[in-house]
Amino acid sequence: MDNAAENQSLVSAVLLTFDPDTQSVLATLEPSPTAHKIDLPMLEALLQAQGYGEFYTSKTVMHELILQANQGKDGSKVIANRRDAELKWVIKPNKMAVYLTVVPAYGGKKITREWVFEELQTQGIDESCVDQAALEQVLEAGQAERLCVARGIEPEPGLDSRFEVLVEDCKNLLAGYSDEDQVDFHQVQNFTVVEEGEALMQRLPPTPGVLGLTVLGEKLPTEPGCELEFNAGAEGAIIDPNNPDLLIAAVKGHPILIENGVVVDPTLRIDTINLESGNIDFDGSVEVKGDVTSGFSLQATGNVFIGGMVEKATVVAGRNLTIVGGVAGEDLGRDHNNQLILKARIRAGGNISAKYANLAYLRANGDILIREFVLQSHLSAKGGVYLTQPGSKGCIIGGKTLARTEIIVNGLGSDANVPTVVRVGRVNCKRKLEEQLQAEHKNCLKNCEKLEKVLKSAENPEPKASINEQMCLKIKTTLTSYEQKAERIKAIQVQLSARKQSNDDAKVTVNGIIYPNVCIGIDGASFNNRLRKGGCTLVREGSEVVSHGVH
């Protein structure tokens, strides 16, 4: 019994030997009465003590060995391997990137800077494409998993001709805007004047571009830049006869920056329009430092800039109109349609910008931008109407406001429920008219068909035609008339169809409050607001005006 117990408690000693042929460590178990039980830390310490601590080991194999040793079994088992580091290179098919995977060393040859660079040369990688920071990361860690260590250089296309503005105030205008901003340079307010012959813009030559490079050192072609011409629409400016890359002023006037050019617009400057100046009618641009006083008129074919306000006066601008102050008018009663007759009348071929409008008529072929408020006025814009300046009321109270594309305001109406009308888009042609046109077109085609049959029978020699030559001529004339009428009707139908589709984006956006007694029309559909309503965007859906996106 004692012998059986002794055998059961017997454990095996672990002897380690290194086989240089297989680069492996062999553990031999020999049962011994002097041996002690071991665990994983003890076995790892034994490997470390005999110089095999960095070798590759498997926890599973080591646990199996420990179990056999503690059970007193004999035998041998490979428990560690000496492994060199391994470099695996992958070059993308387009030769624009190299990826490196590094299997770390386990007691064997470790990765070194010299080894890596020698491998790079062997792979044919161009040194200028190597990512030195990535390589340092690999050398420090001693391992990597598909790390990009080299990238090809993409070719850079050449730059087209660039145009450098030489007028200082035009440069300052550009400084406040980013590439994404939509800038209308016709709204310049400082009205700088250039003299005849003054340099406006310089053209810089195109660049040839920069060749690209694959990771294997192969050059990639590039495209040179194009030589661009000065804008042919740069009125008032000419190319210097002695320098084809220089644009100069042909006349004295106001420089306006356009794409690839500068327009020089002759400008009239005046302090105030009053009794001393009289009415102004000028072919060009006008700058008024002060006010346009009551009873006077200002007409200009170019831009108009008014540094003060417009009283009960008329101002007409062929291009853009900027009023730093507001427009303060007066009503002269009502007409036969019960509409206010307004004495202040403002018109512009481009945009209108003003601080406010009170009892005034404003009409623009572009947009109308009001910074503060509109009170009992009539606004009409072929673009949009905007009252959205942060911190301002931005409201329309009373009157009528019409726009082709959109109206965006901070508020509509007032607490006093003043009747206010806003409309966007166009009134679509009524279905009855479309049906009448369709019926008329069908009738024309039917008559044409009948007349063609009559003519065909008249040309048949058998039996003898009962229609003489004069009658045939009248029938042909009538047929041509019907054909032309059918074509005109078809053209009108196409125009109506295009008009119906052109205003899909017409909308009214109110950021703040819509008060009661406000009528909103969109493409002919109307909505009468009877309750205080939060901000929203109103559009036409079907035959109704509906609101979306309540703030």
C-alpha cells in the first residue's frame, strides 16, 4: 500500500534540450522521487533560465506537459521554437501603395533598419515614396499588420491661367468671402474710380503640372494648364497693346470685378439730390453720398449707390440699387381698386438693397433685400424677397409683396392683424383653357384631314373631278391656314406646360411668427392665415398651400 501511494505521488523532472536542426526546444520527462510539482510560471521561468524565454511557445502544449509531469509520466515533447522575424510585402496592382506585414521574432533574427531598407531595395520601391514615419513605427514595435509604408505620388495637373487683380479696392472686396460664397460684385459700395490707362488685372501664365510617380519609380503623366483669355465682356477695359497679359482701363470710371476681367463703369458722384442738383438722368453709374429728397428723381443706366435715404422720390437703376438708409414714402390715397397710391417709387434692373421700406413701391428684376422691415409697401421681385438679417425684426407688415422664386422673412403681419399679402411663383393656366386649346388643336387636325382627302380626290383623273383649279387653290390656302393654326396652338401648349413645371420650388419661409390676417399665395393657390402660427416653410401641393418644418 505504501508503494502504491508512493508511485501515485511520484512526479517527473523536466529536462530541456535545444535541437539546432529543428530550432526547437525538447522537454524530456523523467519520473524522480526528488522532483517537485510544477506550474506554468515555474515552467516559463525554467525556459527563461536556460535562454529560451523569447522562443515561441503554446500555452496548450505547455499545460499538457505540466499535467504529464505532475502525474509522473515519462516521454518528450517540443514546447518551444526559435523563429526569425518575417517580412511580407504587398504592392497594390496600380503600384500606388506598398503594405508591410511583420511577423515578430521569437528568439531569432529581429527586424532591423538595415534589413527593412535592404528589402525595400529588393522590392524595387522608390525611396521618395517611402513613409519614414510608418517605418519608424514598424521598427519600434517589431511587428505590423498590413501597414502602408510607401505611397505613390499622384500627378498634379497644371494650373490654368490665373488672373491677379491690380486694383486695391477690388482685392479688399474679395478678402471677406470664401470660395463657396456666391458674390455679386456688381453690389460694390465704395465706387472706386480708375483713370484711363490704369492697370486693372494681370494674367499669369498656365503651369505645366507635376509628374506623378509609382512606388516602383515609374513616372505618371500629367496635364498642363490651359491658357485662358480675358473676359470678352469686360466693357470699359482693353488689353494693353504692349502687353497681352495686362488689362487696362479704356475709360475713367468705376471698376467692377467679373470672372477673368474687370468692367470699368463710368460713374457720376454727387453729394445730395435736391434743389441744387435737380433731377438726375445719367448714362452710367451714380453714387449719392447723402439723400434723395422729396419730389426729385434719379435715373441711371448702371449701378446706383445712395449713402443716405430716399424720401418721397423716384429712383431707377439699370443694374443694382443700394440704399444704405431706408425708403420713407407717403400714400396719396387709394385708386379705383382700393390700392394705396405710393409716392416713393424704386426700380432696378438687378437687385435692390435697403435698410427698410415704408409706404414705398419697390420693383426689381433680381432680388430685394431689406435689412429691417417693410411697412404698407408694394414689393415686386423677379427673383426673391429677403428680410433675414440676424438681430432685426425682418418683418413684412401690410401691403403686398410679390416674388418669382421665394420669400424668406423673420415675420409676417403684426399683433394688430394688419392685412398683409405675399405671393410667390406664377398663376398657372387654368385647366379650362388647356382643354379648349386641346379641343381646338384636335379640330384643326380633323379639318386638315378632310381637306387633304378633297384635294386627293380632285387629283384623281377618273371619274372627272368636279372641282376646278380655282377651287383647289382656295382649299390649299385653307389647309395651310389650319396647319399653321395647329402649330401655334401646339407651341402655346408647350409654353403652358413649361410654365407649370418652372415654379416647383416657389416657397415662402417664415423664421418667426405668422400673424392672423395674412394671405399667402403660391403659384395661384392661396392660404388665409387666421391664427398666430409658428415659423415654417409654405409650398404648394396640388391645389393647396401647405406648411412644413415648423421651427
